[in-house]
Amino acid sequence: MKLIYLESPYGGNVPRNLTYARLCMHDCLERGEAPLASHLLYTQSSILDDDVAEERTLGINAGFAWAKHAELSAVYTDFGISDGMKLGIEDAEKNNRPVEYRKLFDFSDMKQSKQIDELSKYTYKNADIIEESNVCACYFCLKTFPSHLVIDFVDKGKTALCPVCKTESVYGDASGFSMHPKFVALAGKWYFDGSSETF
Ligand SMILES: [Zn+2]
């Protein structure tokens, strides 16, 4: 198996970026590769705190120590290239490690894009459909959760707020849309990364 050092964003929308990093790990494994993502490993509770500068640097350096053994840096760019990823690319270049840029999502499938375009209808005045649902997802933080955890509403109780990130980006499975993490992430990119403007 090819040893892969995985680069994807961490800071900013952290819940989204953690879900995205897991999907990227899955993508590498599906390709028959053995990936390591230091930002998934070292940021876990009781390991390092990314908000503390010294600890963040420690995590980055520990990651780069492992990266020296990797055959390739795989840079996943669906949500842009963060400053941390830029450091990783510089490190790869310094150590003559090849860099491959990858995307998980392909919006060239217009049918799928059109379907996603309909999804936002189910995030507005959606209290009834949330109640009919068993599971809900949020395409801002990419979390899925049982519908009974959705307890905050705006628009006079008609529009659901995400219990994790408090945005109005929640839809329920009764909408007929997929709850698969890859679909939720695809919707996240569609609605919050400006990609919809290119079509
Ligand atoms: Zn959320």
C-alpha cells in the first residue's frame, strides 16, 4: 500500500472540515492507499489543542516527521487550500515528496447539481417535515443527528436551527434527500463554497 500524507482544511468550520477529512481518508483507502491525516489524529481531545499556538506547531511538526515516510502528499481542495495546507505543500516540496491535488466532488453532473439546488427548500419553514423525519442533517457543519435533537426554531417556530452549529441549514430524511455523509458534504460545498455560482 502506498503511504499517503493527507492535506485538507482544519480551522474555520471545524465540524465540517473534520467530516470532510474523514471522507478524504475514505477516498484514499478506496484507492488502496494507507493515508495519515495528522489534523484528524492530533486534534482529538486530550492530545493537542489547535487553538494553542505552541500545541498547533507541535502537531504540525509531528505530522511532518511522519510525512517524511510518505510517498505522496494528497491535497484535497474541495473547500480551498488553507494556510496549514500551504505549509504542508511547502514541506512536501522541500522534501521532494510528490504532491497530488484531488477533489471529492464533481459538479459536472448537472442532474445531481439540480437535485442539490432543490435541497434548500427543505431548510426553510421546515418544522413539519423535521417532525416527520427520523434523522436530520446540517449541510453547514455536515453533522447528522436524530430529529428529536432539533429543538431550536426561528421564523416563529417554523424554521429549524442546527443543534450543533445553530445555522438554518437543517433538512430531514422525510424530504427524500440522502443522509449519506458524502451527499451532506456535497451539499455543504454547493451552498457554502460559492460553487453554485459557476453554473
Ligand atoms: Zn450544523
